[in-house]
Amino acid sequence: MDSDVLALARWLLNLSRGRTSKELGFVEPNLSFECLEVGPESARVRVWFELEARPSWAPHDGAGMQDLWLDLELSSASLTQAAQELRAELDEIQSR
């Protein structure tokens, strides 16, 4: 899990700088992220929900359905802040 959080923090930081790989997935397929568009000031990100991450009104039959998502328009500053907060939380957890 630590490596997933670190990978997400790095991905968000790269987005804030206007560059990234298109998708970010994890070993546990509950959430995945896709960069739809990236620019110098913002990025548009799609968050896919699978398995236990799906709301009760959208039950799942298995992973890979890719029929439930949320699109977000995020500023570069918000992406940087999210990356920093994820790393800080991870550091705090690891220091316990």
C-alpha cells in the first residue's frame, strides 16, 4: 500500500508540472486514475471506481467494468498540494 500511495503522489506531482503517464492503476483494482488532459495550469483527471469502491447503488460483478467514474478539473496548485499531503500522511504513518 505504501508504494501505491507514493506512486499516486508522484503521479499527481508530475501532473502539476504538465507531464504524466496516461494511466495509474494499482494491484488492488478498486481505484484507478486516468489523465484525460494536462496543461501548464491544470489537468483533467478521471477516477475509476471498481469493486468495494463502488457505491451501493452501483453493484459490481467483477473488476474491469469501467462504467463508473468521476472527472475532475484540478489546478496545478491543487495537484501539488495533494501530492505533498499524501507524502506527509505516508511519512506520518511510517514513523509510528
